[in-house]
Amino acid sequence: MMTNTKNKNLELLNFLHKELELSDKDMAVALKHQKFDNGPLPMLLWQYGLVDLAQLEQILDWLYDES
């Protein structure tokens, strides 16, 4: 089960990098905050201004399609 979660997280990070062209630095900031805030990564990306509302919708659509 843990491996499946890790694979999904890796797939999400790949999507963010390739499709939304988020930098490694932006993703590292969000992942760092995720450890402390314990919130969902897409919401943290939006909350910290790393993605806009349209990009957030793309992420949520991708997550829905992957589930």
C-alpha cells in the first residue's frame, strides 16, 4: 500500500513538473510546507502562490482522473 502511495506522489510530481512546468524549487517549497502543515499538496501549492486557480483545477482534474 505504501508503495502505491509513493508511486502516486511521484506521478503527481512528474505531472506538476512536465505539464504545469513547476520548478524543482517550487515543488521543494511545497513539499517542505506539507511536512509542517500536513495539508494536501495541491492546496499548499495554491496557498503559497505557486499555482493559480486554473492550474489548481488542472491538478484536481488530474488527480480525479488518476483515482
